[in-house]
Amino acid sequence: MADKTEKKSKGFFAKIKSFFERIGKFFRDTVSEMKKVVWPSKKQTLNNTLVVLVVVVVAAVIIMVLDAVFHLGLNLLLRIG
């Protein structure tokens, strides 16, 4: 028969200690990554916000126009039929 190697299970307190060590490592890694972030300037943020607002307004106008066209087309079809 093949010999099965048994894994030694960690004790309760060892598991708790390992859990908190992993949490600590997570926060250390998070802080390290946040230091690498290049944050946009106030001018860039304002510019990006304005671009998003303009695109949203243009998209809304296009959807409103298409909705009105489809509404008129559907009304014509319903009157004919």
C-alpha cells in the first residue's frame, strides 16, 4: 500500500496568528501600492469632469432625438394599420 503523508494541522492559536499576519501584510501592501499612485492635478480633474459632462449631455440629446423619431414612426405605422 502507498504511504500517505499526513499534514500536520496547525493549532487554533497558530491559525489566529496567521490570520492576523495576513491582514497586516494586506494593509502594508495596500499602503505600498497607494504610494505608487500618480494622482491627477486639480486642472486635470476639472477637465476630465467637463469632458464627461459634455459626453453625457450629447448622448442624452441623441437618445432624445432617436426616441422622438421612433415615436413618430410608430405612430405613423399604427395610424396606417
